[in-house]
Amino acid sequence: MYGRGQQPGMRIGPPITPPIIKQIMIANALVYLAQQVVPAVTFYGSIAPMAFWQYGYLWQPFSYMWLHASLLHIGMNMFMLWMFGSQLALAWGPKRFLRFYLICGVGAGLIIATYPYLIYTWHPQGLTEYTLGASGAIYGVLLAYSLTWPDRTLMLLFPPIAFRAIWLIPGLFVMSMMSGQNISHIGHLGGVIVGWLYLRRKGHANATFSWSQLKSRWKRHQMRKKLREVRYHEYEARRRDHDRDDDRRYH
């Protein structure tokens, strides 16, 4: 990936992995190993709204963000942390990054624990459902990255699609909605909401990003798309003219 103001080219991952990112990844890996050895770690550490609000399991909004359901689950979360969190940690410093990471994760956990009570009439079984994973904190990091470097160009490997960093969060939400897997969308959204509120309050990044700015960026995207189409048609017209000239020359 590359961005404006950088040396042109493609790069997979950050140039440097800061110690704080390594430490968070190691902590997650150690907790995952503990889950395999002591299954009770998963049971007591995951968030269940009823357990948190009615039985006093007050540690769950913190503990759930260090637990994972599978190797694929922890692998994807740690990859996203490494890919986007490293550059943010380099820019912010370890203390500021860790504070933001924990606030997003715990804040998302509190939303996960509270939201089922708001929709209890339509989804009563939500009070006993368990949620685990670092995605709430990760989505907060992704939001901060996209607001800090909104015009940086990112490239997906599968499919190979290039897009601006500001569209990272909307794109991931669409992909997660389409995946059909057992994903805590409210946890992802909670991490984004808490991260945005924190950044806005601290005046960091471009957290004053508004709906009108989003529409403006969409209009600019549409204009660039139309411009590319016009250029393509002009190219095709010149190519056809060139082919006709070649026909006249050889006939």
C-alpha cells in the first residue's frame, strides 16, 4: 500500500513493527494458549450481558478482548492490528496508542453487554449470548488510521481493488455483513463509535469528519469515475482512428 507524499510503490505491511504492537500480539497469543489449556478462561472471560449486569462479572468488558474462538479468528485480528496499528503506534507513541486501544475495546465491550437489553423484546436470547475477540479495539484502530491518513491508497489482495483509506471502515462493514458468519456487528460498531467519540473529544486526527464530508467525498469519487470513463472513450476513439489509418495504409 502507498499514500500521497510517500515514495511511489507497493508495500505489504508496515516498515517497522513497534514494540507495543508486538507486546499486544504476544499477550493475545498467550491468552489463546491459556484458553486451550483451561477452557474455563473462555467461559468466564467472554462477555455475556446477563453475567455482566446481573451476576457481577464486571471484568468481562476487559477480558473478552483478549480471547479468540479459533486460530483464524486471532490470526485475522492480529494481522489487522499489525497492518494498521503499527503505523498508528509509530505516529502516536506506545502510551497513547495503548490507551486508545484499551478504551475502544472496553467501550465496545460495554456496548455489547448493554445493547441486548435495549432489544430484549425482539431478541431475548441475546442476554445469554457470549462474545469474545479483539475486533472492537481493532475497529477503533482502523478508524483512527483512516481518519489520520484518509487519502492513503490501500489495495486488497483478494480481490485486487484499490481504495482510499477513508472508505476502510464502510468497506469492512459491508464485507462482514455479506460474510454470513457469526460476527458481532454491534461490537465492531461499538469500537468505531467509542473511537470516534474519543478522537473527537481529544481533537485528534480528523474526527470532526461529518456526513456532509462523506457525501462530498462520494461525489468526488463519482466525478473521478466519470472522468476515467471519458478518458477511456477518448482512448478507444483514438485507437479506432489509428486502426483505420493502418487499414488505409496497408490496403
